[in-house]
Amino acid sequence: MFSRLRSDIQCVLDRDPAARSVWEVVTCYPGLHALVLHRRAHWFWNHGFKWLGRFVSHVARWLTGIEIHPGAKIGEKVFFDHAMGVVVGETAEIGDGCTIYQGVTLGGTSLYKGTKRHPTLGKNVVVSAGAKVLGGFEVGDGAKIGSNAVVIKPVPAGATAVGIPARIIPSKTGESADAATLEPKFTAYGITQEDDPVSQALRSLVTSASGQEHQIALLWQAIEKLSTSRAAMDCVPGDAARKEEFEAEKLNQLIGK
């Protein structure tokens, strides 16, 4: 029990730069308190003391602002950062090394008892502030859920889900969000600028338009070289079409390159 508690404390120190000491984490981090109380509630739940398990989870909710059903399964080195308003449903499963921020709901969409109604998070998943993961599907290892995203379908390993309803951005390597590094890089709140699908699409359009203008300019230059008479040149429109004026770099800066 104490070795697991030490592991929980260390994961807070590793992921939260505001944590200054072990004593501060033990006394001032409600996410740690919620985990400790959940393990007791989960033990009661699994050993037939259903009401007692629910009562302990209710007390934990009152003390920490984090509601975890005693039936939920939580792995090691899970960090509830800030975590006020987090709700974790009965059949939810949270893998080792996950990070859950404030306002997250791991909820269910089915009313049938005895079924898998809540999501399963793989290892090292980051669920950012305000995100809602709804349904009995899996979120793969190393996946990231963006702030306020509403996820209603499975998320592959290493992918990023953002938006309402969530759009899935595949991993660049197809393995995990940080498979290229020897040690996975932790991304606070689960989102980097590269994970915004709208800005990615806009950057692609800017790049395509810039390339097309360059090709058009080259074509006009070729036409000028091939023209042998003034009459032929009179058919060519003004100089605007013969030079590139598309400010791709400025547009990319506006998008947030």
C-alpha cells in the first residue's frame, strides 16, 4: 500500500511543476486524496459491501470535488490534476500513467445494467479539461483528448481527439503520441498546436494556393519567352498574373504556424 502511495506522490511531482514537496502533495492535492479513498471504496465494492463503497465514494466527492464510482478500475500512477468536477462512471477503466484534468466526464450512454457503459482508457492517456468521453469504447495507449472535446467513438493508440463531436487526428507514427522518443513526452492538457485539425487544414490550403500561384507565374514567364510578336503580348493580361503576390508566410502566422 505504501509503495503504491509513494508511486502516486512521485507521479504528481513529475507532472506538476507547481508541486514543491512530498508534504505539499500529501496534504494539498485532492486528486491524491480521491485516489486513496477510491481504493478503499473499490475494496468494499468488490467484497460485497456495496453501500459502504458508495458511502466512501460519496464522502470522497464531498471532500475533493471528484466523483469516482467505487466500481471503476484505476491503474497505477494516475494523476487527477486540479480535477474539480471530474466524474468517473461505474464501468470505466483508467490505465496506468493516465492524466485527468478538471471537469472531465467518463460517462455512459446506455441504461442497461450489467453492460460495459463507460470508456476504457489505455496507458498514458491525457484527458484535458472539460472533455467528455461517453460510451463503452476504448481510448488507445498514448492518446490525447483535447479540452472540451466530446468523444463518442473509439480513439486509436497515439491519436488526438478534438472538437464537438470529436475529430480524430491519427498519430504520425501510428504507434503512440511520442513513439519517436525513447521516453514519452508528457503534454500538459493533452494538446499541442500541431493537434488542431482546423489550423492544419488551413495551412494545407495556404500551401496549395501558394504552390498554384507559383506555377501560374512560371507559366506566364514561359509564355512571355515564347511570344515572338507584340500582337501576341497584347493578348496577355496585366503584370499581376506574371509575379507571385500570395503572402503565404503572413497567412500562416495568422493561423498560428
